[in-house]
Amino acid sequence: MYAQFFNLREMPFTITPDPSYLYLSPRHQEALGHLLYGTGQYGGFVQLTGEVGTGKTTVVRTLLEQKLTDVDVAMIHNPSQNELQFVQSICDELGVVYDAATLTLKTLVDALNVHLLAVHAAGRRTVLIIDEAQNLPRDVLEQVRLLTNLETHKEKLLRIMLVGQPELSELLARPDLRQLASRITARYHLMPLSETETGEYIRHRLRVAGSHEDIFSTTAVREIHRAARGVPRLINILCDRALLGAYAQGARRVTPETVRKAAGESIGLAANSGTDRLPIRWRPSLLQIESALAVVALVIAGLLLYRTFAGGPAADPAPVAAAPSAPAAAPSGEVTATAADAVTPAAPSPAVAEESTSATATATADLTTLLQSAQPLTATVSQLIRLWDQNIVIPRGANVCRELSTQGLECYRNRGEWSDLRSINRPAILSLTTGRGEIQHVLLRQLTATTATLDTRTGPITIALDPLDALWSGEYLLLWKRETDDTYLSPGVRSPAVAWVRRRLARDAGKPLAEPVSDLYDAALVEQIKRFQTQRELDSDGVIGTRTWIALGTEGPDGPLLATPR
């Protein structure tokens, strides 16, 4: 319909999976890495979760398209079966021969075991992938656990991957399923696309369809990301409708207004589907948010922080000059809150007012002081960079994180709790929101069990976590030092980075290694990493990803810390 108008060979945003349109963001690549690990020699039991439409099926399809030598795969798409049907489906997928006349669960499992032993003797591995695993009945989950018992004296005969929505994690957290959950060796939760990735995703699909133009304006992409919340399926639906709307208007470019209208027409209902669940920390009942406006403000705060680092204004490398007493202009054209704006609580009823304490008044005063003296975002970014290296200079207009990456520092953006920041133990930029929805960014320098110390124009301010918690969106950004060229290591690989990891662990244990140090990520090192991850409250999957690299770096002498090293 609109394809010819926009000089496209075909419709670029159909929701039917098409391998030619495959786009793997860094987080999709990391999820794929976990699945690839599950197919390897040390793989065992892998769990992949993600909201509806985030790309779990795309990751699984990409795995199946890999040249997995010596691997047989059984794919279960319909988990709503009883135990007998479930095991029968596995046997059918693998081509296991069984007697249908004497069909019982025992005969099926026995036939499956004979088949797996024969495949193992031939030097091949067998992988079972269960899609929509959150729908597995309790009895079938118990059968899954029993299938993990099929093994030789060295390794599992059947490697299992559970793929499903977040309810899968809730299901496996049940006390009666703890034995099954304890056998999972690698877990990954697939998050939606960031704003930058949303733009790259849209441009990628347009290029594949034959476009050589920027059909969507930058602000239109931003509006798409906001409305679709980074969920690829919703992005496709919204982009398709927006292109149709622009075509109907005879417009060659999609504007934010077109996107907003398309959103109301196409994903207004979808926005209330399963993809609309807020992260736990953003749920109003937990934060005691009194209006929907506050929720919107928290989301905006996180997007502004990400946008500034991913492609917005660069940090000013020059030293921060003494700021005037009046609040500075907020980034991205936001109006800065005045003293009267900051943290204005709703007027309490007389009964509540009588119960107010001096501690509450003090907390409110501290918050007001903090927000009034917050620095511009560029100054906050500069401060964070200088904590790591006084000599780093970011050219104006440059992508800050990409520029830092060329100088050995990496950005890490995430959403979490105070406990996450304590575990990482690095200074971080937080997004705070005033009572009227204005956004401020502050640099967290110190964090204790009950207080946080934040940098402001007038100096550091220490404030209790309880009142601060209501202003923090949970979004944070920090820096970490990349010690090697590899940012992801899975068992079985060879890399100089493996030797670095071995030296770091040995040095921390006070047992230096004799050179040359092995560069193979073998089973012994996997167990060392799992113990290291457990000690630092990370997922003990034996895979060295970003969080594990950060933890390994925190053990070293370089870089600023939030607290004294362990």
C-alpha cells in the first residue's frame, strides 16, 4: 500500500518473522551467547525469559540457524501437555523409535535414554528447547527434572533450555520446584530495546526493505520508543501504522504527531497487554506514587539519562566552574524546578499532620536542598569521568560512551535497587524527579546501609535512603574499566582474556600463577567463576559477562569505589 510511495521493495514492519530482517541488539547477542553456552560441552540447564514481543523467539531461531556441529535439537512449541504426551513429543522430535502398542511413560523414557546414550557414544550432543515454558504443568516440570538425571559419569545426556515469559521465573521460585530451579546453570532475562537500539532497529528494517532515506525523524523515533517501550513487536505494529498515516497525508517523513496518532489507533489496546508490566521498582504500590504523572516522570528521567550518554550532548571535559545560586537549566530543554517546585507533598489531613515527626520535616528539607543544588547533567557527567581519569577529553557533539570506549572505559546502564549499586561498588549517575515532574541528575559518591552521599553545586549532601527512594527511578549509569578486548567469555573458549581472569583470581587469592598461564576456559575455571559470582551475589552461571567483568575489576586497585573494597 505505502511501499511504492516510500520507494520500498516490500512492507518492512510485518510481525511475521523473516530471517532477512534479523536485528540482534547487544542484549540479544548476550542472550544468544547463553543459549550457545547451553549447547556446549559444559552446558546443562539454561533459562531465557523476557516480556511478550521482546525477541525471545528471534534469539531461539538465530540459535537454530547457527552451524551447530554435532548437536541434535528437539523443539517443543506446545508445553500444555501431560507427562506422557510431553516425553512422546521429545521422542518424535528426535526420531526415537518406540512401540506405540505398549506406550507408557517408562517405555518412552527408557527408549529416550537408549537413544541419548547412542548419540553420546557417536560424539554428538542433544538439546531440548521448550518454548512458552511458563505454561508447563507442575507434573511436566517434575518430568523435566527427572530428564536431567539422564547422564553419564561425566556429563548430562540431555541439555535443556526453558524459554518463556517472566512468569516462568515466578513459577520456578515456588518452594515445591526448588530442586528443579537449583539445577539451572545459566539464566538470562531479555530486556526491551533502548532508545538508541530502537532507532537502529527501525533503520535496519527500512534498509533491508530498500530505503535509503531517513523516513522517521529523530523525534518520531523517540516517540515510537516511548509508546512501544522498546518492545520489537510493538515497534513493528506502530511503525507500520505510522507509515500508513504518513502515506495517507502525502507526507514523505513521519513526525511525532503522526506517531502519536498511530499509537492511539494501533497499540492503544496492545499497550494494556502483558507487555505493560512495569519493573517491580516502578510499580506505584511499592513506591507509594500518588498519581500516574509521577510514574511518567520516572520513565522520562531514565530515558533522558540514557539519551544523553547514547547520543545526546557530550559531557563538557573542562572543570566545572562554581555555579550560581539559581538553579541551572535542565537538559533537553526541560524547565528547571524552582525552590517552590522541589518536593511539594500533598497537604496532609489534620489527623495525619498530628502524627508528623521532626524526622520527616528534616528529610523533606534535605530533599529540597538536594534538588535545588543539583548540577546540570553535563557537569555531572564530567565529574563521573574525572573520577576515573582526569585527562580524558570528550569532543563536543561526540557520542560519550563510544568515545569513552576508545579510551578503555565502558558505560553500564541498568535499572535496579540500592543493593545492586552496593554490589557493583562504583559511583553512578542517578535520575531523580521532583514533586512536579522536573528531572535532576545527581552523582552518587558514597552508599551505606541507610544513607547516600551525592555531589551537588554546593558540595556533597548525605541523605537518608527512605525519602530519596521515592524520587529515584531505579535507572542508573556508571563506568567500568575494560581490562581486555573480550567483553563476553563462555566455557570452552580460548582467549588472552581467560589468562587475565586466571591471573586476577590467583592474585586475589594470594597465589600468583607461574607463566605461561592457560588461555582455555576449562571446567575448573568455570567452577572458580561460579564461586566468585556466588560470593558477589551474581547469577552463578559460569559465563563472564558485563556484571562479572565489573566485579573482577572492582577487586583490582584501579577506579573509584562507593565503599571500602571487600
